[in-house]
Amino acid sequence: MKKRIRRKVLRYAAVFEPDTEQGGYTVYIPALPGCISEGGTFEQALANIQEAASLYLEVMTERRERLAPSDDGVFIAPVQVTV
């Protein structure tokens, strides 16, 4: 009988910063210190940070470290300010 592995889906806020010199995006997840990636397009950066976060959390699980809580409900939006 196969053992079922229970998986859960966690959501984290990711910050995408455009690279104005080379193009593409740098992206990081504040709740996962050091979890950073990049991509030539938004879609590539998104796929890369998803993979990086998955590997990050896999290592934390193997080390039996407590996973960072999910950022459910967090919303990040640009704000215009006139000076």
C-alpha cells in the first residue's frame, strides 16, 4: 500500500522589481529570507520564484524547521505620491 503524502498550498507575497538596465525582473519573498530569483519576463520570474520557494521550503522541512506562515490576505499595491 502506498503511503499518501499530504501536501499543503502556502501563499507568500512576492516582490517583483523591474531591472531597468538589463530588462526582466528580480523577485524575492520577504517572508522567506534569502529566497530570491530573476527572469527575463514577468512569467519567467514568477516560475523561477515559485521553484525557488518550493526548494527553500523543502530544505526547511528536511531540517524540521518551522515553516514561515502563509501570507494569506496580504496585498501589495503601488501607491502614487505627489511631492
